[in-house]
Amino acid sequence: MNGARTLKLASLALATALLGAGAWLAQSGIRQLALERQQFAQLQQSLDGARRMMPEVEQRERLVRSIKDVSVQVDRLGFDPARWGERRLRRPLGPVSRVEASQFLGELGRGGAGSVFVADVFDIATVSTDTGLFHSPQPGDKGLTLSVSGTLYFQTTASAPSARSVP
């Protein structure tokens, strides 16, 4: 009987050890599951952030493609930045007659294809409330106010078609 009792005690001890090992493995698995859930939540947040940034990334890619297209066109047309100069122009806001305004604006465009004016500020308005910019001045017209600020780009040498130019 002693042998049967020892066998039962040994079986109980073995079952207890196996139960303890199983409990330890289960607890370890639960900790690992909690850690992996936390990592999943962080990865999900990163994915959501990346998805929110996609429209901006796509817009930047379109801008880069557009810049490359312009660069190709510039090269194809033989544009050489070394042949161009620039001057800042500024006319502060102030009264001006229609004739003076017409002369000033005409001078900005006189360079033809050899010059380009890029305005930062352009403001023209009638002083009289009952007159318009695009109508003949009426009696009592008080003129205009004009303000212009920008950069005038102009060719410094004659532009010959480049050897790279393809019609």
C-alpha cells in the first residue's frame, strides 16, 4: 500500500508541478498578449497618422512633377538664367492721373518678350466713387490711386535659340 500511496503522491506532485508550469506559461502569455496589443495600438496610430499625411504627400509629389516639367520646358526652350537680370520696383500708394497711370503701366510692358514683371503688390482704384477704371473719365473725376511693388526680370543679352532646343 505504501507503494500505491507513493505513486499517488508522486502523481499529485507531478500534476501540481504541471499545473504551476501551465499557470506560469499562461501568465507569461497574457503579459505577451498585453504587450502585443499595446504595440498594435501604437502601430495603428502611426498608420492613421500616415493616412492623414497622404494628401499632403501626394500634393508635394504633384508639385515636384510640375517643377520637373517646367525645368524640362525651360531646358527645351534654351532659357539661360545667366542672360537675365532683375530689378525691384516699388511705387508707393498715391494719387495719379489716368494718363500717368497708363504711361507707368505701359513702361512695365515695353520690354516685350525680353522682360517680365512679377508683381508682389498691385493696387489701382478710382478716387471718385461714381467713376470706374474701365470707363472714360467723367467731369469731376479725381483720378486714381496706384501702388505697385514687384520684380522686373529683363534679358541682359540677346537670346539665341539653344542647341538643345527642340521644336
